[in-house]
Amino acid sequence: MPRHDPETTLYCGQRQPAGIRIEGNHMIKLGLIGRSIAKSSSPSLHKLLGELTGYAIDYRLHEPKDNSPAAFAETLQQLRAEGYRGCNVTYPFKQVALDLVSQTRPEAELVGSTNTLLLSDGVLAANTDYTGFIRGYRSRLGDLPAGTVLLIGAGGVGRAVAFGLFEVGASEVIVFDRNAAAAQSLADAINAAGFSADVVGAGALADAARLADGLVNCTPVGHYKTPGNPLPPELFGGQKWAFDAVYTPLDTEFLTEAHRHGLALMSGFDLFIYQGIDAFEIFMDLKVNATRALAAFQQRYALHSELIR
């Protein structure tokens, strides 16, 4: 992942790129609210998007004092008082944030969580994990119907991806999570929305994998800090495609095994870049050239995958 410090300011002193606009003699303030976010790559991405579109972006990380809704509300109020235009939201506040908004976009209402808040007269909630997954899937897999999907991990990202799957042709999502209650809650929400979902336990995981058209990992397993593969290697094969939400490293054990069995791949980097672009477009009310942004980010941070071209 990025070799540069993600919090390095792109615009300071004379280093500010030519053509960058500063509104009202100050940078546009954006941020991220969450816990354990010190190594987030979001500042790097949004500052780069600002550079590409001609705006000076000041993107800062904000970690509430604890995991409580009250601590989140206090942090959000601080950002609003300081003139922030918008903020992203991550663990563990994606669902509780909806209680503090004045307007909710349809996809955030559907998923039941938000990762993007536009701060103006009120607070608008969006879910760009949902829209970003859809854009990433189509950019990699085109019109391939998602079909029957085994989804491993029913957390915040898993929830957004699960609903997004039905926009790219999923017929059923089979949910597995070590937390059986979380898996059941997600399946119930999917079914209540008029889609089709079921839950499997560890004993039925092998059969679910073999019947699936797509394999999806939305757990942290495979990250540098939690290496491994959430699905036994012998259960790969016979499916059509795979997606791993983990993107550090780019080529996870999950994707490596899927590639070895000939599956088409979508990476966690695809989700990261497109959800970020979608959020930036909401914050700035403009369109970003996604192809240019993707190439610029990969070049600046020397990102390279041996599996996905």
C-alpha cells in the first residue's frame, strides 16, 4: 500500500500545485470519523482527488474518545462547528450515524448504514461502500451476473456489499459469519428488503462454496495484521468470480487462491478507490475522471498487483 505517509500534506508553502483553488482563503475541510484509523489511506486519496480537480483539500482524521454514540455525536458536532464540508464514517459508527442525519439517500436507507456525510445546513447520509462496490464490480467484471454468492463476513462493509450484489445480478446471498447473530441479522435485512438471503454455519460452508457462482470476503482475514485465508483452499474451484474487501496487501491469499482456480477477480483496492471517488463527488458536487484518478493513485504510491491488470 502507500509508501508515503498518508497524512503528508500535499499543499504547503510553495509546494501547492499550480491551478489549485483555495476557497475563501482556506482549504476545503474533509475528514474521517472512526476508531483505530491512524493508518487510513483516505487522506491520501481525497487530497489527490482534490489535486486532480483543482481544489485544495485538508483531510483530517478524527477518533472519538470511545465507541459510544454520544462520543460520535460530539465529534460530528465539532466538525460542523469548524466548517467541515463533509466526512467519511468508519467502524464502529456506520449505523449509529444514521440517527444524527436530517436526510438519507436511498442506498443508505436500504443498507441501514452510512460511510459518507455531507455537512451543510443539515446532514445528508450516503453509502458509497454500496455504490463503490457496484462501480468496482462493473469495472472489473462487466455484465457478468453475480449469481449465487457466498458472503463471508457480515460487518459494516459486508452489509453494504451484500445489498450491492443484487444490483449486479445476484440471485441469492448466502451469509457466513462466526458471529451467527450478525449473519442472521444481515440475512433478515436482505430478505425484508425483498431480496433472497440465507445463513450457513461452519458445517455447511463447504456445500455453500461449491454451489456458489461468486465468493466474497468481507472479513479482516488476509490483511497484513491478520494474515490467512477465510476460506479453506480446497473449497475454491468451480465458481466464476471472487472479491476480497482487504486491499493491504493487494494480492491476498484469498485472491491468490481464487486466481489459481481461474476465477475472475475484483480487489479491495477497487472498492477503496471507487467508494472514495463517490464520496468526493458528493462532497464537491462534481464528477471525477475515475480512470485518471485510478492511474494517478497507482502511480504515486507504486501499487502493483500480480493477479489483476
